[in-house]
Amino acid sequence: MNVDRAVLVFAGFVVLLGVALSLTVHPWWIGLTIFAGLNMAQAGITGFCPAAMIFKALGLRPGSAFR
């Protein structure tokens, strides 16, 4: 697995977690989904992704999106 795939898996998990928590615990958990979406848009525009930096530090090989 490379950094790009790890970031996509992590972002998808955060989105699903936010939706599940907002449906089962409290509607304000939808903010987690909003945060994940904003972070994905920001990473796509600027190329800066904290999750990619963490995965790279953990030893995953870089992909084409986050070098």
C-alpha cells in the first residue's frame, strides 16, 4: 500500500464514521464528515495533507499524488 491509497482509505473511514455517529449518537457528529470533506478539498488544491505526512513517516512508500 502506498501513501495515496492509505490517505483515501483513511478519509473514507472518517467520512463513514462521521455519518454513522451522526445517525446513532448526535446530529452534530456530521461536523466530522464536513471536516474530512474540507480537508480533502484543501489537500487537492494545495497538495498539503497532514495524513500523507504521517503515513510517509510511518514508512509507507510515496505515491504519485503526495510526494
